[in-house]
Amino acid sequence: MERVKRAAAKAKASTKASPVLPSKADAGAERRAFEGINRRKQDPAMAKRVEADIATAREALAVEREKASHRIAQALGLQQPEEAALAGVVTTGGTRRWVPVLFVSSSMPVETLRTYAGQLERVGGVMAFRGMPGGMRQVAPMAKLSAAILRRDPGCEGPACAMRDVQLIVDPLVFRQHGVTQVPALAMVPGDPTLPYCERNEASPRAAHMVLGDAALSGLLEEYGRLGGKEEVRDALAQLAGR
């Protein structure tokens, strides 16, 4: 019993000796701490390194996104030769380049869209949709439609199918820029109409004219020329004519 009493007394003494945190911080110490932080000098070199690291991280993220898109396109059988896709929109030799952009809709017959894709392929043109069937959150319907439009053999299935070298874009901004409310419609856009959103704005270059009507691409180009855009459509008409 005496041993129990001594153990209890010892435990009680150790409890009393335990440190107790102050319930309220020392106002003076807190003030001195904040003053020390405020007096800390900014290191310009460190700030530059941080900015460089952020820029590098953003570039790496952009690369990863591009790789992911490439893999998805391959899996869906929609991958197109990169060289041919770029050939239609890159300016060479300092000569201004106008790109035929055909505004279309997923509600148009697939056979009509396939016919336009074959014609656009010959002139390095782009087919633009305002949105995706089923909404922007559903990729599968647009992927299926794109495959149906671009496959040279409509009966072919899978990633090994030969595809037309035509870029399809889903871009409500380019529709709004050109005031397109009816499709099909043709515009000759100066520069690259497929640039990412972050590289474009409402002031980006746009076509001087707009041609509406369900006609062959050659007829739309000829009408564009009659409206005053002969220089813009000259190369495209020559390519369609096989010259």
C-alpha cells in the first residue's frame, strides 16, 4: 500500500511540473516577428528563378496535353499526318496565306460533310464546327462523327484506316468573330485559324467576306472572288482545277 501511495504522489508531482502553454501570445513578440518579416529583403534573382520555373512548368504542361491529345486521336483512329495538317496553314516565303474555312454543323448529312472534306483536302482547308454533338462534355459523339467524315473508306474501322488530311476544329469563337448564323458558309481567313484560344482574341484577323449557300467548294470560292476576294481564292481555285 505504501508503494502505491508513493507512485501516486510521484505521478501527481510530475503532472504539476508539466509545461503549460500560454493562453495568449506575447503581443510584443508577435509585433517583432511581423516587423522582421516586413524587413526581409526581396531577392530579385530568386524572383526571376521562380518566374522561369513557372514558365518551364507551363510549357511542360502544354507538351503533355499535346501528347495526350495525340494518343487519344490515335486510339480513336483520327490521327492525321502532321506535315499535311501544317502545310495548309503555315505561311512560307513571306507570302500572305489565306486558309479556306468552311463553317458546318453536325446536323448536316454525313455524305455532304465527307464531300466537303475531300474538296478541302485539296486546298489545305479547315472544317469548323460551332460545338460538338451531345455537348462539350461528351467527346465520343464528335470523335465518331470526325472519323466518319475523314475516313477515305467509309466502311473501314479502327486506327489503321486511311484518313483525309483535313483539320476539323470545334471553335465557337471563330463563328462569333465572323457572325456565322447559317451553314454551310465559307471564309478565307488570313493566317492560322486553328491557333489555341490563348493565342487569339476578338481582334484576331478575320475574313473580308462571307459566302453562304449549299454549293460545291469551287462554287463558294468563285462567289468569294466575285465579292472582291480574287487574290484570296486564286491559289485554292488553282488547286481545285489541278493546275
